[in-house]
Amino acid sequence: MTMSSAATGLEELHQLHIRKAELEKKLAAGPLRVEKQQKQIEKQKQAIEELQEQQKQLRMTADEKSLQLKSNEAKIVDLKLKLNLVTTNKEFAIIKSQIDADTMANSVLEDEILEVYEKVDHVQGKITDCENAHSQAVEMEQKISKEIEAERPGLESGISMLNEELKEAEKIIPSSLSEEYKRLVLAHGAGALVAVSENSCSSCHAILSPNEKVQLNMGELLFCRSCYRIMYRAKKSS
């Protein structure tokens, strides 16, 4: 085999591996895109649940304060009835002071209840925003899934065709080196083959010895002594 035909054959083999790797990357990227979107959906769902729990606790607080307010109002009514029955100024003053204190406490409670309900409304706004974002994320996940399913047959067909082309192109590899070649491809994929750039391995940059240059120029299949990749001279290399 001449230097030109060997280099051309190895370069074509390398390009087939590169094209196959690109298609496999696209095929593998599909499920990863779906998984990423599903994680986003789950994150938004969790945020909604946390906000709903927060809102629930706020409402419970509002209910507790409302019950306390009603209890105080009933107490004030009862005190006012007692006020009408007192016979001494001292009793009147004591009950009147208690009514004033409870009335002031109720005023504070009313403000606190109003503040809690404002927080409930604020959290509801956040829940609505999260629910809208969640719905959009679900729609996006469905869209991505459809796109991936539409692309998958073409990618799988392309990979299958490249596998057939690789079988033919791999005939350039001597049978005695077939197992080593397969191990390299299994370990490095398309990186199993590398072009020589300025008389050095383009993978690890090890410089070719004079003898290695001769072997490469004679069309011998040459492994890099450093990274053990299969080297070849690309068409545009000198």
C-alpha cells in the first residue's frame, strides 16, 4: 500500500468515525434535553408545593387571630354588660380599663389579620406565576419530546449507514492489528485516529522520529509511541 492510499484510507476512516460520533452525540443529547426539562418541571412543582404550604400556614395564622378576635369581642360584650351592673366607681374603672385594653388589643389584631391576608394574596400571586411557568415547561417538554422522536429515526438510520461504511473502510486495518484497533476505538471513539501535524501527533504532540516519518511516508500503519493513537498524514499536511 502506498503512502498516499494509506493516508487517504485512514483519513476517510477517521472522518467516518467523526461523523458517526456526531450523530451519536445528537442521539444521546435528546434524552438529556428531556431529562433537563423534566428536572425544571419538578423544580417548579416543588416551588408550587412550598408556596402552597406557606400560604396554608399563613391562613392558619389568620384563622387563629380571627378566633382570638372573636373571643375578645365576646369578652368585651360581656364586660359591657357587667359595666351596667356595677355599683361602685372602683369596679366601673376596673372594667372600663379592661374594655379599653381589649379594644386596643383587637385593633392590633385586626391590623395583624389584614397584614396576614395581604401576605396570603402575595403568595397566591407567586403560586400563579409558578403554575404558569410550570404549564409552559410541561408544554416545552412535550415539544422537545416530539422533536426528538421525529429526529431519532433519521439519526439511527444515519448511524446504521455509517456502520456499514466503517466495515468497508476498516479493511485498511491489517488483520493482525484488528484487535488493537477495536480496543482503541472502544476507548477513544473517533479519537482513536489522529492526523500528523507538522511531524507531530495532533493528540499528544509527540514529535515523530526520523524513522517514524519514513514509516508513515511508506504507508505503514503507525501507532503513536506516546498516546498509542493511529497516526496518518492528512491530505493538506506537508
